[in-house]
Amino acid sequence: MNDRLGEDESLLMKLYSFLLNDSPLNPLLASFFSKVLSILISRKPEQIVDFLKKKHDFVDLIIKHIGTSAIMDLLLRLLTCIEPPQPRQDVLNWLNEEKIIQRLVEIVHPSQEEDRHSNASQSLCEIVRLSRDQMLQIQN
């Protein structure tokens, strides 16, 4: 099933189209979406990341829906589920080029909705923690 879904771009596009819905996303459906995409990322990281990179609006949609906890979880899994060092570095470089940190920081503002503010803050804290852990691994 993972092979079929991970290698068929039309099926991936059907899955991806969930992000094209207006906010707020249905939390239960978002949870299912996040779980399926997370499994695909962990099992077929290069194919899925290549697919997501081709979707120039992916990071925009993640930021748009960051108030949905499952989407925040998906972002964090994208940073943690990829084991091989080179694909992980490629994802980090891609998200850096997309200015994910700056965009999350912009959401941490009193004018933002509480869910967006909270999830963006939590994402930034997790990213800092992951970065710190990675630096400690490199030093050791």
C-alpha cells in the first residue's frame, strides 16, 4: 500500500489536495492526513520530499493551517522522520530557503489567533530543541 501510494503521483495529489481546503481544517481529517503523510515520509522519504518540493505552495499551506495541531505535527515529523543524513539535510535546506523559521516567528504575535500563535510557538521550541540535539550529536 505504501509503495502504491508513494509512487503514484495522482494518488499523492489526491492526498495533498486536503491542504487546499479552507481553514480551519477538520481536526479528525487533518489527523488522518498527517498520519498517512508522516508514514509515507518515513518509508519513502526521497519520493515524498521530492513530491512536496514540487508543490510550491506546500510551505504556504502548512503555515496557513498551522493552527491545526495535526498540521503542526506533520511539520515536526518532516523534520524528524527522515533518517538518512543527506535527505534530512536536503529537507532542512529546503525549509530554510522557504524561510519557515521567519514565517513561524511572524505568527507569534498577539494579533494572531490563539491556536496559530500557540502551535507556531510550540513548533519553534521543537525546532530549537531538535537543532540543539543535532549539534550535540555532531560534537560527540
